[in-house]
Amino acid sequence: MNINVPITQRVEILFWDFVINTLTKSEFVRHNLPRFYRLLEPRAVRQAMTWILCASAAGFVTGLVANLYLLTR
């Protein structure tokens, strides 16, 4: 590697070298990457976001009710 290359470019090259090697040689990554991409499909994303929104709203309401209960005691 050239000594005059900025450290950010060196880190970037090392990062992409690691990623490319991992994507080509790792059986785990090659097996699970298509599954991960399926999660990003529009319908799957919409369904996951709906579940996340419901869980977040339930947590918010539970926290609010618990806080109000503790304040009125």
C-alpha cells in the first residue's frame, strides 16, 4: 500500500477487502443473505413495520399507564 494514501482510503480498502472475502467464502453468509434480502421485500417490510409499530405503541401505552398509576398513589 502506498504510504501517501490517506488513512480513510486505507480503511475503506481494508473494509471492502474483508466484505468481498466474506461474501465469497463464507457459507453462512451465502446461505443467509438471500433470507435477509427477502425481509426487505415491500410486503414483508410493511408487515414487519406494522408489528414494530404495534409493539412500540403497546410499550408506550403500558409505560404511560404505569407512570400515571404510580403518580396517583
